[in-house]
Amino acid sequence: MNTRRPLLLSFCGLILGIVFFAYMQEWIIFRSPLHKFSNVGQDSDAHQTIKKKAKLIYWRKAKWHTENQELLWPSNKTDQLFYLINSWLSLLDEEHIMDSKVMLQTAILSQSGQEAFLSFDRNPLPAECATFETWMWVEGLLKTIRENDIQLQSIRFLVHHEPLIDEHLDFSNSWPAQGFLDR
């Protein structure tokens, strides 16, 4: 009896099952090279960029920290938001503030340009994080946006274009861009 073929099929099935399980648990992420991450190229001004010193603000060890980074700053407000937040998330990853690398998938503005919809590739807030730490994470993001003169009224946080779900804070509604702390 030929046992090679069933063994080979079983081994291939096992490998595919492991890869599928890792994909479903978001341990590995596949992205299409054709996938657009922001609205780059929709405006004729989108290709005009300048270098700008951006302030990245985050909460760590009971105090605010500010880091200045030189970023390419597009003229399109959506792209500014997209690049700024991804730079901020990279800084948080470098400082080991977050458990895993999180990226902003999409930044979209409402028609009025006053509300931003930020969709992340995974939940940026660890479940075991205290409510205060979660709140400071959000306030750090809002402070970073304000300090870099991106004028917004409110921000909605999403994960894979669905509302962000957190045990401690309500993300079903938009957050005011001015935050809840005194400036």
C-alpha cells in the first residue's frame, strides 16, 4: 500500500492549519502590496511635502515625555495625520510602552474635515492595562495631534474599521480632540 501520499497530504494539511491559526490569532499578518493605507494621491497637493519637526508626546512613569522628530510633512491633512500617528506608534514601540507593534491602517476625515476616523491594524490597548494608563495613552495621542497643529473637533478610534472595544473606556463615540486634561 502506498503510504507516502497520505503522509504528504497530512503534513501539508498540518502546515496549512498552523499558518491559518496564526493568521486568525493575528500572530502573522499578510498585506497586499496593492492595498492603500491612506488617501495619498487623491489631491494634486498630496505630492508636496516638507520637512517638519514634529512633537511626539507620550505618558510614561507618571509623567509626560516629549520627543522631537523630523518628519516628511505632506500638505494633505489626512496624510499628515496618518504619518504623524504611525510615527507616534513607532516611538511607543521603541520605548516598549505597547506589548506589540501596532500600525494605523487608515486615517480618514469626515466631509467637514473636523472628525477623524483612525483605524488600527489591531487593538493598541492591552486588556490588562489600568484605566488610567489607557486614558493617558489616548491623551498622549490627542496631545500629539494638537501640538502638531492638525485642527480637528473629534476623533473616532477603530480596529479593522470596526469600533475599538475596551473593557475600561467607551470608544463607541467620538473623543473630543481637545482631550479631557487641562492643556
